[in-house]
Amino acid sequence: MVVVDVANVMGARADGWWRDRAAAALRLCREVTGLARDGPAGAWVLVLEGRARDAVAPLEEEDPSLAADWAPAEGEGPRPVRLVSAPGSGDDAVVGVVAEAVARDESCLVVTADRRLRQRCEELNASVVGPGWLLRLL
């Protein structure tokens, strides 16, 4: 599973994200969703916090499989992308997703440059890469 700290990855791009965080999050999430569907198999979790959470509703409207309550029809596999709208700290939400994955004995790769978040995830035995890793894939 790949867990993306959306706000942190947005901040690694000099594309004016600070003027409209929701629009920047929407762009990035669309790109990652395309990558997840066309790229190597595996689950992706996109964690959005603050103003970036405003991208969740349009994304779910465009693709109902991104909605939190979506369940696959019989014969469909698990969804490749899940959105997590952090009610508070995005870092805490990322750590929560990692802890859930580790409890299920899944490997977890976290995309963030935040030093403290990296440390918290590594303490849970997750691997961590910086935003450049994801940006190169996109």
C-alpha cells in the first residue's frame, strides 16, 4: 500500500498550489488516481487535510469508487485508490492508515518529506520516500 501525504506532495511543486489548495489537491489526486489505475498493482491511500479536503467531494462525484462507503460489486477487486479526509491533523490520519495496514500485516510505503511524520511511520515499520519519488512517476 502507498500512503500519500497530499498536502506535503503538493508543497513540493511550484505550481501555485498555495493560491487554491483544493484545486491543487484535485489535480494531484486525479494524477495519482490515473497512475494507480494504469500502473503497478497495489492500493493507494490519499490523505487530504485542511483546505485540500474540499477536493474530496468533486473526486467522489467523478469516480464513485473513491467514496468512503463504496463497496465493489461481486467479482470486482478492491479499489485501487481510497481517499481519507483527515478531520484534524493529516499527519495523525497518515499514521492511522499506516497502523491499520501494519495490523493487517501489509507492507506500507509513505510519501512525505515531513521529518516528524517520517519518523512516526518508520517506527511502525513503514518505508518512507520523499515527494520526488511520486512526482517522477507522474
